[in-house]
Amino acid sequence: MKNLLGGPGTVTGLLLRVGQCFCAAASIGAMISSLGFSNYTAFCYLIASMGLQLIWSLGLAGLDIYALKIRRNLLNPVLVSLFVVGDWVTATLSLAAACSSAGVTILYIRDTDFCKSQPNLHCHRYQISIALGFMTWFLISISSLVMLWLLASI
Amino acid sequence: MKNLLGGPGTVTGLLLRVGQCFCAAASIGAMISSLGFSNYTAFCYLIASMGLQLIWSLGLAGLDIYALKIRRNLLNPVLVSLFVVGDWVTATLSLAAACSSAGVTILYIRDTDFCKSQPNLHCHRYQISIALGFMTWFLISISSLVMLWLLASI
């Protein structure tokens, strides 16, 4: 159980963290580059949530690199509990942010045709940003499940 | 670990399932009774998701009652794996539905003042339905965590 794929201090764990950082940063970039995003609470919340995710995943990626470099085992119950709580909180916030933004975007694109009537709105970029937000959530949810599994097995 | 609070075939587990059924049914009721909900994809998705949650929780509540009545132990790995998958899928769908509906409602109430300019929209009922959706998610997420913990410990 100690060599579980995606666990802390493993290469797969590091790859997951790097993927989370990349997707979260790309999501923020796509949203910030679109016009008028700041008028919508859901989009601002997506940026805030992805920012938090980026900081958290960057910190854990650094810790993974450190653990891989000095070959230190990070599997102690206190540390894994901390990872579990952090991962679950950020995963839930990421999903909530991606879904609330998706709700608004679907309303604009499908329900009201607002995107067609207002071509100056960058609906396409909103969609890219939200898709990247969902990818971030998918990657962090894998980390969360692995961490919870590890905590229950330690 | 076998007597974990909220586990399958326990009184607390049954109470959690009853709470989930109640909140999901109330959320559907509040949304259906509000005018014009069917024009919005997010609200229809909330009803569909809460409907699925209601069926799932009702089924498991029945199973809990049966297990309590004949004092049967439900803690076998195959059964708990099934509960884990079902709980996680419905919990994720419930959170996604509640958040996407919340995104639309915040847009209408706060970002665009659409609720004030269109008093025939039942924004207050949308809010009640969404709050009940979040309560459903909170209760199912407790069940999900307990089930995953049980699966890792069996």
C-alpha cells in the first residue's frame, strides 16, 4: 500500500500535482483574457478557486520534489491527514466553481442565446476556462481519493 | 471499525438516508412549484439530479431497514464497493447540480438584478430549492466518506 500510485513523494503524485497546476493556471489565463468576466460572480469565483488550487498544488509539488530528491517517506498519519483535508477542500471548491460558471455559460449560450446577441462577449474563452477548471477538478479528485485511501490504510 | 457511525445497516446510516430523501424531495418540490424553471437547463438538471439522489437514498434506506430488522451485517467488500461508487456518483452530481443552479440564481439576483425587474420569476423558491440541494449534498457526502473509509478498512 505504501507504493500506491499518486501518493505523496512519488513520481506519479508529482505528475498529478504538475497537471493540476498547469490546468488551474491555464483556466485562470483563459478567463482573465476574456472580456467582461469581472461582471459575473461565478467567473470571479472560478478564478479565486483556481488560484487557491494553484497555490496548494504548487506547494505539494515542491514537497514531492523535495521528498523524491532526499528519498524521504512522507507517509506519516499527521502529514497525510493534512493532505487529505487540503485536497478535499480544494477539490470541492474547484468543482463548485467550475459548475457554477458552467451554469451561467449554458444559460448564455443555450437558454437565452445571449452569446449570439452579444458577440463582444468572449463565450468561447469562458468555455475553455471552464473545461480546464473541470480537468483541474478531475486531477485533484484523483489525488484526494488516493490520499483518503492512504490515510485509511496507514 | 465495524460499528462506524453512518455505516450501512446502522440506525445513524438509516437517519442519513432518510435526511437525504427528505431534502432531495423538498428541493424538487420547491423547484417544480416555481414558475418558469423549465426554461433553464441548470434548474432542470437540479431536478434530475435530486430525483436520482432520491431513488438511490430511498433504495439504501430500504436496505438499512431490512438489515436492521433481520440483524444482518451488510459489511462485505462487494456490497460496500457498490455503495461507495453509487454514493460518490450521486454526491458529485448533486453538488454539480446545486452549484450550477446557484451560479444562475446569483447571476439573476446579484449580477444583473433580473429578479427585481422580473417579479413574476420565483427567485425566492429557486433559492430554497438550491439550499435544500446543498443540504442533500452535505448529507450524501457524509455517507460517501463513511463508505470509502469502511471499504479501505474492511
